[in-house]
Amino acid sequence: MEQTNDLNRYQRQLILKGFGMEGQQKLRQAKVLVIGAGGLGCPIMQYLVAAGIGHIGLADNDTVSLSNLHRQILFGSDDIHAYKVDVVKRKMFSLNSDVNVRTWNERWTQEHCMQHFPNYDVIIDATDNFASRYLINDACVLLGKPLVFGAVSQFDGQVAVFNQLQEDGSRSVNYRDLFPVPPANGELLNCSEGGVLGVLPGTIGAMQATEVIKLITGLGKTLSNRLWNYNALSQDVFIMQLVSNPISHQNIPSSEEEFLSTDYEFLCSIPRIGIKEIDVLQWKENFLDHLFVDIREPHELPRLNSFCSSLSLEWMELPLSSLETNISCLNGRNVVFVCQAGMRSLMAADMLMKSSPGSRVFSLKGGVHMLAEKKLI
């Protein structure tokens, strides 16, 4: 009966040249771990579960919000405030109950990598921040696991297969061969800060799922030692050939002890969450007398002119891109920084604290997104 079900469910891929029942059995036996259940994780999960991957792990500690729905295709309005992994697991069971989906509603750490990576054949990076990308990459190198990488920003996306075992016993390039060290503060923005075209994560996630299936079945040629680049506005695609970077291996922890002791958030210039953050209620009750500084770039909407005027705030616009050269105008001031989602404002707060230790400096948690969610703008 099981084979009959397989013949019916997977008939369109079973008849592919070179695939057959042998390929389907490889998928059934495979164990794949997906880290991130957002714009990339949703199409990845949908296609891998539909394809019949036997065992899939999914990790994400976030809940569904209204701003997710334009690109995170497994969620609907009824799922808002629910944990993403719970919604995905339920919907994947409906799609294909033969697939075993295990979830972690937790923030992924070094300890998770060391404990769970050995149990999986392929690791998929579907995250949207540099600390997670470097952490996942370094763990894959340390533990000898292939990594399927994807990233999106605004109108551009990238896909690669890192650390794949080669015929000569060596490993292909890893993420640090491409980017040996993390970018500087504010140099590159994630989706919540820089925006993303809603369909783009679907394109990139589907490409990642394709690479996973090729890795498991041995079909075709993977994006090992290559970086696939896509621009949605022009539909241009180009592939970069990647080579090993001698500097990269100097930056990767060489032992489990070193890996566990590495502070990836510090390395990636992510300020300590919670140190200088205030939520909207705290700000309205206690900090309206502080200078309100919008550090977003001029093109970012909505603008806050009317909102600030309605509260009679003292405020100014000072983009993060020019903050360092103009920060002296804030020295000694009591300041609340705001950005689109609350990450760049933390960076700005750190910069001012270093420039003017005597200032009272805060970051508005959740930024403009939170003001909109509270229906204040």
C-alpha cells in the first residue's frame, strides 16, 4: 500500500530520467534541517515536504506578524501571533503526513548546532541576519556538514552550496571564503530594515530546495563553489565562481570549545538586545522630553513629520549613513533613536554612547513598525 501511495503522490518526479524509485527512496531516508521559518523557510519547507524528504527539522523562535504575510506564504491572517514553527508543522502534516517534521521553537545557538547538526545530512540556512549565518557556517565546517545558503535583500537574491564533500575528499568553499569577516555596522540591511520584494524569497527558497534535492539524489550539478545571483527587476542571473580564501580558515573556530565560546552577535556588530531599548509605552510615559532622532534614510516610509508634530516632540532626521560624521551635534543630549524595525537604532545608540558617555541614550524597540502596529501612525 505504501508503494502504491508513493507511485500516486510522486508520479511526476518518479518518471523523470535518472530519478525513479531509487531517487525517491534517497529522499525518504534523508534528514534535512532548516533554520528559519520566514520568507525563505516557507517555500523551502513546502517543496521539501511535497517532494517526500523523510525527516525535516525546523527551527525558529518568532511569531507570525501582519508584515510577514506579503512574502511568508504559509501564513494567513488567522495565524498572526502564533508561533511560526507550530503553523508550519500543522500545514506540512496536511500537505504530506508521511514526512516527519520536528520543530524547535527556540533561538538557535552554538549548543543547538553541536547537539543536532550531527543528526542531519544537509543544513539549510534560511535566516536573515549575519550572526546566524556565520554561526551556522562555522558549525557546518567544524562538523563536516553541507550547507545550502540563501539570502535576499530588496530586489536581489543569492544561493550557494557550501562545504560540500568533493570527489577528492576535500570540502567546497564555505561562507567565509566569500565573506571572511562580517560587514560593518549598517553596511547591509536585512529585510525588516531594507525591505524586500514579496515574491523574491519564493524564488530563492525554491532554488535552495532544488539544491537540497540534487545533493540528496546526486542528480545534476549543485552550486558548490559557485554563487547564483538574481535580480528581480531586470531578471538578470549570473553565477560567480568561488575559490578558497586563505584568510577564511583563520576566522573559523578550530574546536568545539572555541566555537561554543565565540560571541557571534558581538562579531557581527549586533548590540546587546535589551541594554538600551525602551518599548513604545515606556517612551510615551517617560521619554517624550528626549530628542527623538529618526535615523532612517530619506526614502524610507512612512515619514514621521505629522506624528512628531502631534506629540509636540523635539525631533530631527539624521540618517545612520551620515550619523558618524554628524554625531557631535548630539553629544550631551538625551536621545531616543528610532529606525524602521529597531536594529539600526541600537547601533546608533551604541555610537552615541561611545562618543558621549554622559548622554542618556535609548533605542525605540520595534521602531516604526511597532508604532504602526500600535496604530500610532
